[in-house]
Amino acid sequence: MGTIDALLGTVRVEEPAMRADTLAPGRATVPAGGRWALVAVARGEADLGDGALHPGDAVLLRGADRLAVRAGDEGATLLVAEFALRGAAPRLALLPARAVVRADSEFCRLLVARVTDQLDAAPTSDVVSTRLLDWLVTDTVRDVLTAAAGEVTATDPGVAAALAAIHDDPSGPWTVARLAAHAGVSRAAFARRFREEVGTSPLSYLREHRFDLAERALVTEPDATVAAVARRVGYANPFSFSTAFHRHRGHAPSAVRRAEPSTASG
């Protein structure tokens, strides 16, 4: 498990503003908001200045007010998301002002399509589309960081060992004491060093990692039941899982499946 994957568990999208822009063939200018922005192709083909982009491909921008676009012969639909990005500040400082990320998995294409479809159905951003955007941005940031800086190593080997244990067995009966044993230090020292390295407490990180895994499964595995996903991430009781998930994510696990993805996602 890489430290990039571990630390991105603390990265969160805040104050998002999302829209779906449908462009006719030819040149256009897309407002980007002047803060962090992700512009992704949902349908069709578009050139955002770096060659042709296809469904799932995206450009991550920092501080750009607008973006010049040339839509393909059939036009294009772009997902445009403006947001603030919080967490893992030393790693975020490595991000360039502009980066192109090609979709390298069906998961990325599916996320772009799902968020766009949510916006088509309800133009006002809801909690589900916001959380899906969180996933999409995190995946994009991971790809950019990996390309820009290679594999980032943990500065604290004990924390790295504990993170590896969580990622290797997310459903395990983890406690601070068990994780501290993996780190080879006392509970108090481990909790302090973990927060310094990761930016949150060990059990908060464990909870969010489990919910992240659950959301990914709910998005990409339509045949997996909520109970099966709950067991996969360490909850024997699906009702306890659903209650905890709703408390911390603001919606029920089943809400992640509210809309079917567009077949135009490529």
C-alpha cells in the first residue's frame, strides 16, 4: 500500500459548485471559477488544449478563470466542478496548476457519468453527487501526485506499518492498541504520531477508509448487497453499518445507487 493512497483518505472536497455544460461542435470558453476545478468529458470528444479527450478524461486546474475548449464534430458534454480542496497539505502542494489525467479505469468513466447524470436529473448539487465528486477528485489527485512525485514514503515507519495493516485488512477488529502494536509504540505515542502524519485520529481514518471502500463497491458492483458490503468493511450488522454510514456521510448507502450511469460514458 502506498502512502499516497493512505494520505488521500484525508483529502476532501469542500464548497463544490457543479454543472454539466453541453457544447456544440467548435470552439468555446468554459468558466472555471478561479479556484480548484475539475473539467471532465462526460460525452463526446473535446480538446482542452492538450489533445483530444474522451469520456472519463479530465483536466485538474488550480486558479484558472476560464478554459478554452474545442468540441468534436458531435459536440461534447463536460462535467465542470469548482471546489476547495482540504487535507494532506504537504502533498497537495506538489500538485501542478494544470494537469491532464486520462481515464485509466471504468471506475473513472463511471464516476464522471454518474455525477453528470445526477446533475442532468437535478441541477442543484445534492449530497450524493457531491460525494461522488469527492471520489472523482481523489482519484484524479492520486494519479497526478503519482505521476509528479512517484511513490511518497511515510516519514514515520510506525504509522506506515499501521496504515498498511488497515489497508491489508480493512474489516479487521482494529483498535488503537492493536494498531499501536503494529507501529511498535505506546498507544499515546502512536495516536499523537498518527495524527501528525495523517491529519486525523487512527479510528477516524479507519472509519472513513471503510466507508470509502463501501462507496466504491456500491458504485461499481451493482449486484453487491448492502449487507455484503457491510461485512466486507467490518460490520457484521448491516443496520449498524447503514446507521453509521448515514451519520458520517449524510445519506444512506442505498442512495449511492440512486441513478443509473449513462451509457454514453464510453
